[in-house]
Amino acid sequence: DENEDDMTEEDEGKVLSMDGVKAILSVLPSNKPSLHCTLLDRHVIDHFETAGRKLNKLTKNGWLSFWAMFAVENANFCFQQLTYLDLNTDTDRSSWYKLTERKIFDHERERISRSVIRILLFGGPQCGKTVFCDRLLCRIPVPPKTRHGGLVSHKSTSHFRAVSNRIGASNEYNFLAITEVPAITQYIEQAMDNFLPAYDMILLMFDLSQSRSFYELNKIFDRMPKNHSLPIQVLATKSDLKHVQQYNLEVNTVINNEEEDINGRYDITQSLNIMGLYPYAQTWLTHQDSCDFPQLFDDL
């Protein structure tokens, strides 16, 4: 096992193999559907932080993130299962959870007390959404290569993808959950119609090295309902690559406004200001960069 996954003994003590997960969860009765823990399903751990060459070992952060998300999605089933994992009569189970007020009241406060913050991530094709989600799971992107050494282009995401991880100091129980929305009209509209009430923030992403990327972001923004009240942060990706001029591809079919010149060139700063959005934050494509992803996720 150690050779197979290139992990030291110290690393092994900090992760759980699937056999280890099964051993812990073996105390759950198998005859009640509500007590089936989905963490036993191999594909489920892909949504959380894993380690090892095959990414098939769950880290402590991954383990904690699963239960945090389970509590948000189905509190009743979650705490039924947790009860079986700690049968100590001295345990104060009331300390396991905290009831929060409805999300509709959150935007009226300067600070919210939720430990799980949920973000909807929108952006045009190939702007870096999937790699950004991988960063939350502490996975450094390594572009796949062909037999002849050429880079293989990234395959576009064709379904909703949810990832979650613990953020901040190691003794804190704060979690960030991101749902990647594919750059497909039906999924974008489905997310806007059905997902917004369950989320805390919207992240809009565009690629500084792709000339039509801000145009795609603008189209998504224009589709959004104007009364959702969620904070929006814009993220500009691939800042370490050559920046290109962003163009409005519909400049010949619409009346030009203050956001662009007669040739359809966007002034990004001015455009965001007109849209009522804050200036964008930047991230880099490679991992030898000055972008502190843990700090960025903590800031979000």
C-alpha cells in the first residue's frame, strides 16, 4: 500500500483508506436505508479532499467535510448515523450541531454565523472552473500529455460538480462548498431557477487569456434574476498567461454603451462598475505562482 500510493508512514496516519472507512462505518445497522452512509460509495469521496497517487484515501479534512455537508443536506439522517459512531453516554450530543436562521436573513447582517458557506460558480467554457474546484481539494493541476509529449486539452464539464473542504486554521470548523455550473445554457438556467435560495454567494469567472471570456461572463450575469440578494465576486483566471483584449461578440447587433468602445472592446474595470460589481480577484494557472489559494478560499 505504501509503495502503491507513494505515502510515508506519517501520511498514512492522517488518511483513511476505503477499508478504513468501511471499518469505522461497520457499526451502522445494514437493515435500515436511513443508516446507509453514502461515504461507502466510492465515487462520493471524489467530492472531498483525498490523498495518495490514486486519490483514493480520505484525509481528515475530507472526513470532516463529508459530515458537515451531510448535516446541511439531511440533518436527520446525519445525526442518526453519528449517534452510532459515538455511543459514549457521557457525550453531549447537543454540541454536535447549531441551528441557524433562514438564509433570507443573512444579507441583512454584516456577519453570518454559518460554518458551511455554499458558492455557485459560473463562467464560460474553458475558463478554469474545474481546476479552481480541484484547488479547493488541494489537488495541483498536472496537464495530461500525449505519448509524444503534447498537452491534452481539458475536457469540458458536462454536469453539476460539487466539492467541499475545510478552510482556515486547522482547529476551526469552517467549510467552503462550491458547485461548478457547466457552461451549458440549460444548466445555467436550472441553477438560477432552483439553486439560489440554498446558496450564500455567487462566483463569476473569466479567463484573462481568452478574448471572448468576459463576454460569456456578461451573458451569464444578464440572465441572473436581479432580486437574489447574494454577494457576487468576480475571479479572473490564468493571470500568469498573456492577457488579451476582451471583446463583446455582439457589438454589431446592439447599441454600444459605456462599457465598450466602437470596436466592441471591453474596459473590464468600467464594465464591472456599471454592473455594480467589485473589482476582480486574480488567480494563476500554474502552482509556481504568487496566488495563495488557501488564503483566497478563506477570504471567500
